[in-house]
Amino acid sequence: MFVDTAKVFISAGKGGDGAVSFRHEIYVEKGGPDGGVGGDGGDVIFVATEGLNTLIDFRYKPELKAKPGENGSKCDRSGSAGNPLYVKVPMGTIVRRAGKVIADLTEKGQEVVIAKGGEGGSGNAHFKSSVRQAPRIAEKGEMGEVFEAELELRLLADVGLVGFPNAGKSTFLSVVSNARPEIADYAFTTLTPNLGVADIDSSSLLIADIPGLIEGASEGKGLGDAFLRHVERTAVLLHLIDAYTDDIAGAYTTIRSELTKYNVDLTDRPEIIALTKIEGLDDDIIQMQVDAVKAVAGNTPVFAISSIAHKGITEVLRALQQKVAESRELAAVIEDEDEDIETISLSQSKLDESWSVERVEDEEGVLYFVVTGEKIERFARRTIFGSYEAENRLRDILKKLGIAHELRRRGAQGDSFIHIGENRFTFLEQ
């Protein structure tokens, strides 16, 4: 069964908690802290895998969960890291989080960390210093990233076959490649995209047969709307038209119009036109139909072929081969030019250290302060609230980052509540 969209719940592993422990050997006087660090949680990693062409597996396994890290323990023992979860996906898979693309797996063997596991918390051995000989502070392990991801498959192919239903696309694919699509004399025989490899001279072409389009397909009519996304990744379009079509020029312009309405970028996509099923037509009629298409197709090459009689097939494949090579070469040049463009932006470290303070008054007139920022929120997530030493450490961090000064400037008093993420504590120890 072909499935090209799916939703999955992704959960990276939680980091292990740090340990609070002290040495108790009888021969060690005043044994110090020896609590170990927790292990990092496992990542969720997608791997682009050749030979897969459907997302059906994710319909039956909608949750992907990596292993958590183990807690630290005494004697400075670190917890083991959680095993990452490697997930095989078809080449051409796009991953979205809250509508934003976070990964586009297009190359064989490409690995992308989709969800990062949480870091393990430090044990109390980490907090020992000359002025803090016996710290009872440890950190909680961070939660791994958890979210719902939307997966979309756009088939990667050199050539995309487009045209009206029953235009001969499936027959063409079955003749030039090892694909065996369903073939019959009725519209919408092809209900799912098919892939086939066509060998030509010393190279090969990966060809995708897209289900037949009709007028209005870009607006959801027929079957085409569900599969037009697969045309976007093809380097060249092979537009197949039944040579018996009465208004053959109109058939061509209708499909071109639907492609453009779906994605205006397809307007400039390299294209070759082939009139199919010519085995029963006289030469003068074939030429008349070719001329009619050329009148509206500009400089686009037009061929007349018969898949059943294997007539004109080699010429079309060679023309496609040349167009694909030119398209790939042009794409490589554009990519190199894009890499040369300089961009100015804040460094990631500066973005991580940024923070903001908001003064808030609730409906009952109670004043509190909300602190946001990647770095300070991360410290708060690792803090064991309820432990006065752990909370005082967080207060020290507020001072070091300059947040405490801003809180005072905004009117915070010692008993004012500070909100960071889901946690709340007083500005000063009470």
C-alpha cells in the first residue's frame, strides 16, 4: 500500500538524574561528595534509505521513542547514555514540526537528528569547590524533545510522467523499465505513483509515473491533487498525450495550466512531449497532431511514440537523458552560488544566552515576574525545586546572568514569585 503522508509522535530519551552521594570509607577522613552524572538520553535519528517508497510503516507505528539515560550513582559512577533510535525512511522524506520543515532527507544514507535527547544532570561531585566542601546539590536530567511530527514523501526521480488518465504513462513505464504498474483501458488505472529504472546507453533514469491529472486537479479534483507533490522533485517532465485526442493542443495546455496552478516553479521545469499510441495512425495524421502541439509548446521537443511497438522509445529516452544532465548541472551551479552569499546573524551562543523579564499581574492583583530565555530555562529544568541548596544555586545563576538586577529594576521584592517555565520560586530565600 502506498502512503505518502503520516503523523508520528516523537519522543527523545530523558537524561538521567545526577546523584547526591558522599564517600563513607572508614579509612577516608571527611569523605567528600562522589555523586555521578546522569547519562544523556537517546536521540531519534532518521536515516534516508534506498529501496523504501512508502510511509505505510508509520501508520502502524505512530510513536517513536528513544531510550532514557540512566541515573548517576555513588563512587562517581556516570549513568549509561540511552540508546538512540534509528528510523529508516524513504529518500525524499520531509519532516515538519509545527508546520516548519526541520529535515529534508534526499541522499542515500543521510542521517538527521530529528529529536535530541536530554542531557544528564550533574551529581554533587560536580559542585564541590574550596568554599563548598559538602554540596548536597544535584541536577535533574533534562527531558528529551517531545513533539508530533508530520512526514511527507516526495518521490525523488529524474523524470516525472504527467498527462491525462489513460494517456499511456503506465504502459510506457512498463516497457522502458522493470516496473510493473497496473494497465487497463479505463481512466485512473494508476491509483498510486510507480517508480521504474530505465537503462539507456551507459546510464539510467529513475522515472516516476504520476496518477493521471484532470482539469481542476490543482484544486482537488480527481486524483491528481494528492500526488502533484511528487512532480516537484523531478528534474524533467515527460508529458504524454494520447495521439487520438481530438483537441490535442488543448490537452497539453490544460495539464500545463494545472501544474502551474499547483506550483508556479513548475512553469520553468524542463519538459519533453511525447504523443503516444501512434501504432494505428497514418503518418500524415501523426504529423498533423505533432504540428498542433508544437504550435502551443514553443521550443519544447515533441516526439511520436508507440510503447507497444517500441517505436521512438530510444529517441525519447536519450532526449530525457540529456535534459536531466543539463538540469542537474544547472542545479549544482545555483547551489554553489547560494553558498557564496554572505549572511549576517547573531551567533547561536548569543541567542542561547539572551533572556527577557516580564512583569505580570493576575486577575487578583498578585504581582509576579516571568523570566524567559533558552539558557536560564534550561538551568531551571535541571533544578530540583524543594531543595533550598538547588534553588539558591538557581538564584546565583540569575545574578551572574544579570537577570536579578533586571528583576529588582522591575520592582521585584524578596518574596516576589519568579516564574521560569513551569516552575515557580521566590526571588530571595524565605
